[in-house]
Amino acid sequence: MVGRLGRGRSLVIGLVFSVVGVAVFAPSSMAVVTPETEASQAALPELLDKKAEATARVQRCFAELGYYKGPIDGKANDATWTAHWFFKTEHGLKAYSNFLAEPVRKKLDELCKIEPVAEPEPVAEAEPEPVVEAEPEPVVEIEPEPVVVLEPEPVIDSEPDPEPEETASPVEVETDADEVDVTAALEPEMELELELEPVAEEEPPEPPEPPLPSTRLDIECLPEDLIGHLRKAHGDGVRARACLSACLPSPAGLSQSQLDDMQNRYGVTWCRGCLQIEAHLSLDDVRRIEREGNLDLCTTPPRQLPRPGIGNGNIVKSFTRIRELYRALPPAAEDEDAIAVIIGNGAYDNLPAAATARSDAGAMYFFLTEHLGFRQDHIIDLRDAKKADLERLFGAAPGSDGELARLVRARPHAKVIVYYSGHGATNADHSETYLLPVDAEPYREERGGYKLSTLYANLAALKAKSVLLLLESEFGRDHDAHLLPPNLPETTSTALPPEPLSTVTVLAAADRGQRRLIDTRYDIGLFTRYLIEGMAGRADLYPVGNGDGMVDSAESYVYTAAMVRLSARKTFGLLQQPVYSSLTTPVLSNPGVADPKPN
């Protein structure tokens, strides 16, 4: 009996220690599978689903309002952020950077016809406190149950009297099995804890974008067609964001049916949410007011208006002010292979004067000689050229030599720039475009004009390394002092060559009869102003340039076109779209990295 009682005490003590061991190690693992923790972990996917649902609703609203063209997938992609930027800008919500902010959602509810969807407001509902408080409860409940069950009593009562050694061995095996069972029961709970941890970390894993260059332009995005030119020249690594289609203020005096017809035929988008003004302000003033007042301005043009910009007659003043555009550019060394032709036709015998032609040509002359390394004796500088002058210079017919061809022949690696400012024209059947000499007659361009097709053929025949043709001109039928807003194209023929030429790059201020506009600050054409500014180094800055210290033809065109479009729309409420043709991408200047300055 004494032996039996001794063995019974040892069994009771062994069971107590095994239960206490379970109680000691249980809290860290078993607290994870309480109902409270399961509810908090299950709430995370629901919150993510609500956020995606809210994002999808915003995308649908942006798409309905014309701001978004991407997929409705509930993901905050670049197109969604771009749409949000334009939406908040046009509706006075610039202070809100998140499109799920309450004021933004309220404005969308007012404008969007889609039924509202529950927004992910309860972000902090997953309370960790109940999890901590619930940990001791299951442990306290588990501890008394195994101890209360008097497992030793049946062992003492049921043990037979003979041979105590045989009864001791099975009892010891039972305690070992219990310990193994308890450990095995804990393993799936620990695995459950490990499986639940990634759920808490499953937040939208968007990789951070590389930082943008610190030296950059004061423009946020570019039109899609201009980004296409950059990608064609520089590859898919171009990081510029695409703008939504720009809008124009509707001209005064037009009916809704006329506005709808223009929108359907020409793709014009009329502004709806801008603050319309009738006074003329410079682009610098407009953008400063927009930033400080958190609003969007647009200039409303009348039904018919004089050609914006009038020459002030003081050419010296224009040259002095234009130097502001390239003052920071260090002068380049003289280039023996650089040749230029500069023509400024302003005083016409039988046509209205080209107001800024002399200032345009003078500004280009000073820019080339003072900062791009062109020698003065390598520049052919003409003012008010007649048809005989153009034929002598470029050749009277396709394939004929002129003074320029003989000059290039002496320098096999010549880099040629031809700049023209003056009137252009298109014939009656829109089959040919012309440069107009000062002795040309109205509507007699076939007889008195110089064909662009002849110019293209003779420039392509030059034995030059590269040829850059810059046309500050317009190629319509009329040269009236007035224009009709919004300055839509008037003809169907283009001023560009039918196919890109191998060595000739062409940039033109306007196309298909569209009128060119004047920069009233510098008293030169908008095209010439931003062309000089871009070649001086601005075109190499983000989001246009790649920051390599060189300006190529694609960067120069994209910068010029983007700024001309923006300035024409913001300061005049009109359109002007420069055009571009090039088979290669020659480097136009090596200014180094330009210092940022306000436009």
C-alpha cells in the first residue's frame, strides 16, 4: 500500500507539472486565435476592399466628367492622379492632395450622376485593446479544468495488486503521450499566428518613384502628342506625365450650336470651370494669380479681334530685352562649320506689314552670334528680300545651285540654320505652300511666291551634316489684320514636307493657315521667343529634356510647342500649334545645365 500511494503521488505531481507547463506557454500562442483577434484580422481585407471601391467610384466620376480615360480598376494609377490634379485645379480644391478627401468627394457627389458608394471612413476600428484584455481569460479557464479532473483516482482504484512494476510503465507512457499531444495542439496555433501576420502587412505595395530632378521647368505635364515625340527620340524612359486635353474659353457672340459644331469638327474643348477675364495679361501674371488665388483663369476673346501684339517700332529695345532669355548661357566657342541664313520680311509692297519680322530676325542674329558660336562672316543676313533674292540664295528651281550651296560645298561638315520671318501663303486649291517675298501680290503666290517644295528639295541636296529650317510664318490665304477666335486652321495643306527628309529638320510656328501670335513682352513672335529660350538651355530641363547638357531638335520643338500652346491659350484665349518634321534628332546647342528661373 505504501508503494501504491507513493506511485499515486508521483503521478498526481507529474500531471500537475504538465498542466502548469501548458498554462505557462499557452498565452503567447493561444491569444492569437481569440474571437477578438480573428475579427480584427478579418477587418483588414474589408477596409482594403472599401478603399478600392471608393477609388473605382472616383475613377468613374472622373471619366464621366471627362478627366479620366484609364481603366476602372480601383487602383490609384498615374492617370487617376493626373485627373485629380486637373479636377481640383478647376474646382478650387488645390489644397487637397488626396482624391478621397471629404471636400473632393462632396464635390464629386454634386457633379457626378453615379450613385454614391460607402467610403472607407472607419480606418481605426481594428482595436488592439480587446486582444490584450482577452489573453488571460482563456488561460485562466484552461488551468482549473485539467487540475479538477482527478485522473489519479481511477489509476489508484483500478490498479491490480500484483506486480507494481507493470502498472508503473503504462502510466509513464500515458503522461508522455499527453505531453506530446499538448505540444502537437500548440503547433497549429503557432502556425496560425504566422499565417495571420502577412495579412496585417498587406497594404497597397506601390514602389516609390525615383525622385524628380531638382532643376526643372514650371510645368507639371505635357500633351500626349509631344510626349510621343520625346519617346521617339529618347526611348520609353521619358518620365513626363501626360496632360488632359486643354480647354479654351468660348468666344463671345457664338451660339451653343456653333460651339458644338466647332467641338465636333475640330475637337475643341470649351472650358467650364475657369474664371473668365477680358483683359490681356502676360503668361507670368496669369500663372502667378492662379497660384496665389488657387483658381484657374482664362481670357475670353471677342467674336473678332485685331491680331494680338503690335510692334513698338523700337528694334534696339527689343534686342536689349531679348537678351534676358539667354543671358545665363555661357558663350560657345566659334564653330568654323556653322553657317546661317536669316531673312526678315516685314515691309511688303502690296500686303500688310509683318509687324515683328525685323525684330524676329534681329533677335535670332544676336542669339546665334553672341552665344551659339556663329561667326558673322558665316551668316547671310537679309531684310525685305524679293523673289530674285530668294532664287539667288536657294536656287530658282529644284536641283539648281544657289549662294548657300556654294558656301556649304567649301565645308563638307557644315551645320546649317535657315531662319525666315515673314508672310507665307497657300494657293487656291491648297496644293502648294509658299514663302512670300516683299514684292509679292495678293492671291498671286504662284507667280510671285517662292515654293516651299523647291526650298526643301535644294536644302536636302546640300552636302551638309545637318540643316535646320525655322519658319516664323503663317500659310493661309488672307493676311488681314484681324483673326477669328479661336484661331482654327483655315486650309488643308501643310507647310511641312510630305515625308521627313534625311538631313533636314523643320520647325514651323503654325500650320494649315493658322495665324501666328506675338509675345507682347519681347515684341517678337511667340514661336521665336520660346525657340530661343529653349535652345538656351530650358529645353533640357524636366519634364521636356533629359538633363544631359545638350538640346536636340526633339527637345527644342517640344519645349517651344508646349510653351506656345500654353501662352496662346492663357494670354489670348486662342490656339497656336507649332509643327515639326525630322527623320533624325540632331543636337542644336550645348548649353550645359541651365539654372531654373520662372517662365
